[in-house]
Amino acid sequence: IDFDLILENIKDLNSLVGEGVSQIEHTPRGARLRRPEPFPFALYQDGIVLGNGAFRPYQHPATQQWLQDIMDGYFPSELQLRYPDGV
């Protein structure tokens, strides 16, 4: 696993969705600025943890797909339904 490539691609993907840029959220009384909620994950020597989920070893097929999507420069397909505009 190329951790340097993963971290670099995550930075690139974050910039694509406007990391640190506030969005306008309409409210019943007008509008306000809102920052997108980050999606936390942790990389470990033997696996990953996504959000508040369980530990996922690198040998698990879903983990391999998640990492491959990132290494290919794409948002993980697993997150596309939940975050259609990126996360």
C-alpha cells in the first residue's frame, strides 16, 4: 500500500470539493454559512477505520476497493450514495 499516494490523493480530492470553503444553507429565517462535515478515517499499519465504524483489515475486499479508489484518484465508490458531491 502506497500511503504517500493515498495521502496525496486525499489532499487533491479534498481540494476538489472545496475543503475549508463554506456553503450557503437556506433556513426558514434566511440563510447561513455552513462548513461541510468532514469524514474522519484513520490509516493503520494493518487496516483502516472509517468514520465511527469498526476496524477494517487491509485484506477485506471492501477495504481494498476503498483504497484502490483513492489510489486511482477517485472518491471511494462506497461513499458515493451517501456523499454524491464528495466528502
